Amino acid sequence: MQSSQEKLQFLLLEILSTQPVDPGMLQEMDAEGWQTVSKMVQQHRLGPLFFWRIGREQKHVYSLIPEEIRDTLQKSFLSSNFRSLALQKELIEIVRHLNAANIPCIVLKGPYLAWFAYPNPGLRPCRDLDLLVPADKVVHAFDVLLKCGYEKSHAAVDPLMTEDANHLTHLIAKKSKIAIELHYSIYYKHSNHASIPLDQDVDYWSRKVQQTIANVEISYFSPMDALLHLIVHAVYQHNMSNGPLVLSDLAYLLRKEKIDWPAFWALASIGNWERGSHLVLKAVARYYQDVDVDFSESLLKGRVDENIISSFLFLSLRDTKSSANVILHAKEKQLKLARFIVMCLGELFPSRHSISARYNIDINSFALTIGYVRRWTDLFLRYFPNYLLAKKHPQLSHEAEQLFQLRTWLRGDKVRFQDQIVHQESR
């Protein structure tokens, strides 16, 4: 049986998609229910898309929403459109600087979707600009942008200190204050379980597509590479914590672009990401019924238990403020005690590089010792108590159990969802 929170989550997904909205649920909604929906919308950057939907395709919902919430949604829609213009202007300048230095780049994720897939660029909010640069040129690209007036987000930190990530430290545009990430890899080290890292598939440089904006040619991932990157980013790199925006991202991308499905499934198999890809695309097909996905060449041939899909959707709308505790609780369930202790010790005694980047301290400075003291203070006075409280919270414990089961299923093991056993599909 669904909780009231889950009912509100699935109502939100229906309003955002082409799925018919449950009229009975709408009639039951009160001001408190709409406030809960509004909180989810704001946390997951869904305001512009939600406002667009209730103003066009779901007009019968518009009058049911309290006026105060409608006003907030309208402001988010207008703000997102202005933000999109600022991002576009900044991106053009960055590409011009890199072109002048003969440094190729591919723009990742949001900008292509906003300007070329969604019907209005403001519908797809972007926090920052992510650009992929060849690994042997990424430091040069960083230096070029520094000379052009961009500033390091952490002045005391070496740009290469992001040892566990896939990008250099952020750059900040002086006027717009937009953050720029220069990536030298598209996947985190820990997100790839294949024997051959997917970053060795350099064909994505030859498959890239180009669009012209203000007489500047800007390169983006091919639709196939963009599709896989969005899925891996949501499922494997962020543990379903970055919200259901991925569903509309994929729906609008698939409406606009033609995918070579056999090639896509072959590419997904390189990183052992077929299950995650299958899961997300089945969720998209559930809520966007006009989107055509070919599962015939996939590992599971279109067979995914509906409880697994529902669990993924439920987790994608969890409270972002408690997401880190939910992930840690799920890892505690998943890892053997020795590995979990090792992971916790890594948090307690992180590398000097990590402390330098976290607290903006020169790695060769004596002040780095103070950084460790700050880290331990944060852990014992904030993070650890919050984690213990989260373990006792019924809703968060339920989310952690769902995440644990979903991560188990992604590995191909037998799992239990809502008292139903789902067995591993035969390969």
C-alpha cells in the first residue's frame, strides 16, 4: 500500500508527463498536500516544467493549486529563462576562448537539452556549465580561461586536486558568477565496473554533433552518447538522488532524436550499465507513452518488474536534505563490515588533497592541520548525529531499504520489493 507521500510523488510525476492525472487524487488534495508537492518541485528544479505543464497540457490542474504556489512557480519559470540566456552567453565566450587556443571541447548534459530538445530553454534549469576536454589538454584549457579572466572557485587549491572526481576544480565567471567544470573524463572511477573503461571508447569525439549559436559552432554529445551519459549520471553516479528531471530529459531527447538502439545497448554493455539503462527507459516509457524505445537488443528484453520501476521513481523524489544519510545507510546494508569500516575511516582520515579542496587550504600550509580538525568537528557534531537520527526515522529507513534493494538488483542479484521476490534475469 502506498503512503500519502508516495501518492503525492506519483501525482507529481503524472502532472509532469503525458500520463493522465488521477482525478480522484486531485479531488483529495488540500493546501498542505500542494505545499508538499511544491517542496518536491523546488528541491528537484522542476518548477519551470511544472508551471509549463499546468499552463498548457494540464490546465485543469492550474485552478486547483493555491495562488501563492502558482506565483512561486511562475517566478521560477521566468528566472530560469533569464538564467538560460546568461548560460548561453557565457558558453559562447568560453568556446571562443578554447577555439582560439585550438582546444576541442564537448558541452555536456543540460545546455543541449535546454536549447535543442525542450520546447522552451527555461524548462531545463542548469546549475553550471560542464565541458569535456581531452585529458592531455584539460590543464591548458584551465590556464587559458584563467588568463581570460575566469577565477578559481578555491583560490588556494591546485586544479588537479579533485582526485576522486572526473573534473578539475571549478572556475567562476567574474560577471555572471556561473560555475564552469572542465571534465577530463565523463564517468567517475567508482561508477564503472567494466573490464575496459568506457572512456577508452574515444569514438564519442568522432560521433559528436555541432550546433551553431551566434556564429559559433558548439559541439555536443551525439544523441546516443547523451542518452547513456544521462542515465549513468542519474543511476550509478548519484544513486537516484538528482531527481526525476532525468525522465523529462530523456523523453524530450527521444522525441527529437533518432537512436541507433543496437549500438546503444552494445555501448551500455561495455560499462555493465544495461540494467540501469533498462530501468530508466522503462520508467520513461511508463510516463511518456508517445516515446518509442526498442528493448529487443537489451539484456532484459523489456522485462523489468513494475515494483522495481516504482522503487526507482520513489527514490528519485526523496528529500535532497537527507539523501546523503539514506545513501550511507544503504551502503551499510550492502557492504561487509570490514569494507564499511574502511569506508568510514576514509571519511575520518581523508587525503590531504581532499581536505585542501574541501576547505580551500593550501596543501603545503600548516593550516591543513586545522582543516582536519574542522573535518572531525563536522563529522562528530553534524554528520554522525544526523546519520543516527536518520537510521531511526521510518521514512528514511524505508528509503534506505529501497535503495539497498535497487542497488542489489542493478548488480544482477535476487531482491525483495514490497514482499515480492524478483529474480535475476538469465543472461
